[in-house]
Amino acid sequence: MKIVDLRKSNWESDPDLNRIKNRGQGLEGKYAQSVLEIIENVRKYGDTAVFGYAKKFDRVDLTPENVKVSEIEIEETFKKVEPEAVEAIKLAVERVKRFHEHQKENSYFVTEDGMVLGQKVTPLDSAGIYVPGGKASYPSSVIMNAVPAKVAGVKKVIMVTPAIGSLKVNPYSLVAAKLSGVDEIYRVGGAHGVAAIAFGTASIPKVDKIVGPGNIYVALAKKFLFGQVDIDMVAGPSEILIIADETANPEWVAVDLLSQAEHDELAGSFLVTHDEKTAFETVEKVNELLKKLKRKEIAKKSIENFGTVFLTENVKHSCEVANVIAPEHLEVATKEPFALLDNIKNAGAIFLGHYTCESLGDYLLGPNHVLPTGGSAKFFSPLGVYDFIKRSSILYVSKEGFEKVSSFTALLADIEGLEAHGLAARIRDEKKIKVAQKADN
């Protein structure tokens, strides 16, 4: 890991820090045109294009009859998956559901001066969740995307996930989908799968919103289809930043950094500390543990690409650096982690204390693990129930209430030069109309 010293007055202009800060830029690159072509073909040709791309990219022969996963297949999967795995998935679903129940919003009304004003909260009719598939197994992604949608009251949750090389879908994802309340599952992935549920085809239904992680093609497809459907966010490679002091265990810090590095060659692992001993010992432990990982080649490239230790003046300075980077996952491995909360402004999820490793949050703690990446934690939030509802304003004005605000409305309309707007307020009051006509004469 590279060690960068930020103990200087102009630390915010440091080139290594700015490289990390701007890591979310340049997402489209050479992939954009290919994704746009896929989207346009799916829009025009529907099933024909979707099944053609499934054959090309996933080596799967899809038809209108087999694209949807049957209930029988799901039931059979439960018989094949280890009972302890089913229990672990059940526990995760229960904990995630319990946490997200607190995020529910209620409609409300306020009565004042002859007016009733309020907000009506309505769940989306449908949502689509994208789950990576093939050789990968991501039941946690199913849970984190589907559970808040069902808690919000979404009537139909559709899941799309690729089946690479055969018609079989990852069994753990199927179990998680059933336990999370997913209504329908389709064995199609990639940009073509995202486009399919954005437009709808003869075999695959259209949804109102698409959420869930994927590769660069999936991320760009979601970005380009925003407006046709709503999306959660454009997610980039995973990342972790750890603020540590002298009380941190370098081996624990190292393994937590590697837990992100093993995801992807472009994943980011950052340590920010004012304690040099912790910095250097952590680097040693990263190098030591790296040799033992099964995914060591991926993790090694990730560390070489983005692995960085930032040395700071003190723990408050460490928080300032973290806010500039705005990480997806932020661990606070310090003596008094809660004391730093007010200093932390930009992070997708904040893990406080030496025992709160990020992997606990990935699977079982309850808060959502779908988080903003690439510095977008400065303006995005974790996925939640609030992402699957829409809010409508409610307005009612009585005659008495109208008289209190109509003249001011008409005046503001006149200022903006919108005659009909002003007339709409005046025409409901004959006295004001006569006054206006007299003034014109």
C-alpha cells in the first residue's frame, strides 16, 4: 500500500488524495456506445433482442416459456440448499426487515386558515432488482434490495439475474428471493436484462424502478435508462476507508481493508491515521494476509491500484480527509468512536468501534448495504424504504382561506408576467375583478 503524508498546510491539493477523491469520474469510457446499442435494440425488438444477447453473452438459450423461473424450481431449490444456509438467510431477512420497518413514512395533513395541506405517501406499483449471477452467489444483494421494497408496500417485485451456461439460477439467490418476498424471477442479466424490465417485453414485465448492483454494463444501462424508469444510483467499485488511532489492531484493520480489495481490481481500500506505528504495521499485515487469500490476485491488483494510507495530524484531521473522500464504507477504529460522529459528514455507512467490521453490515446487522460509491456519499443515501415510495402534495383551500392568499398570488403572478395565473386568482373574487377593471380604465 502506498503511504501518503498529508501533514502539511496544503494537504487538500495533494495529487494522491485528489486521485482518490475523483475516482468516480470517467465511468462511461469505451463501454457507453455498446450499452446504448443494446438498449435501443431491446426497445425495438423486445424478446428477440433480449434472448439474442443472452445467447451471445451468457450462452443460454432463452424462450418465452423458460425465461421465468417457475415456483416448482424454487421449491426444489429449498430441498437442495443446506438447512444452515437457509437459516442464515432467514435471519438476515428478519434483521433487515426489522431495521427497515423504522423507515416507513406516513401521510399527513395540516389545517390552517381555512386550508388543508398535506402529503400522501404511496408505494410504487412495481420494482425490479438486479442481482449478479452466473458463478457468483449474492443472496445478500437479493435481501438488501427486495426487503425494503416489500416493507414499503411495493405490489410487485421483479428479480432479474443471469444464468450463465445453463438455465440454472444460483440456488442461494433463489432461496433469498423467496424468503424476501420477490414475486417473479427472470433468468436474464446484463444491460439487456436491465433494458428488458425498463421497457417491458412480451415475456418480461416493465417496472417503475430498477435497483441493484452489477458490472459496468449494468451500471451504464441504469444510468442511460433513468427517466424511462427510476433507479437507485449508478454504483461503482466497492470501497472502504478506516479511520484508526493507536488503539486499533493492525491485523484487524488489514483484513477489513482486504475485505473490499477482494471484490474487484478497482475496489478502493484506504487507511487514514495520525499514528505512524499503526500505519506501518497495517501495511505489513496487508502484505502478509494478502498471500493467504484465495482471491489474492484480485486483491493484490486492487491494493496496487488504489490501496493508500494517509498520514494525518490528528484524529480530527482524519475525519476531514474522510469527508473529502466520502467513502461507501467508513470504519472508525478509535478509542472513542462515538465522539467523532459529529465530525463525519460524508459516508454511505459508518461502522463504529473495533468489533464493528464492515462484513457484519454486508450480511446481518440490518442497515442496507446498497451504498453510494465514488464520492457520491456527499449527496446520496443508502437504499431504503424511502426509495420505493412517492410523495404527492395535497392542497385544499376554502373560500375563507382563498381570501387570505389570493391577492398575494395575483401580485406574484403579475411580477412574473403570467397573466392567466393572476386571472385564475382574481376571477374567483368578483370584487377583485371589478377593482382590476376599474384600474385598467
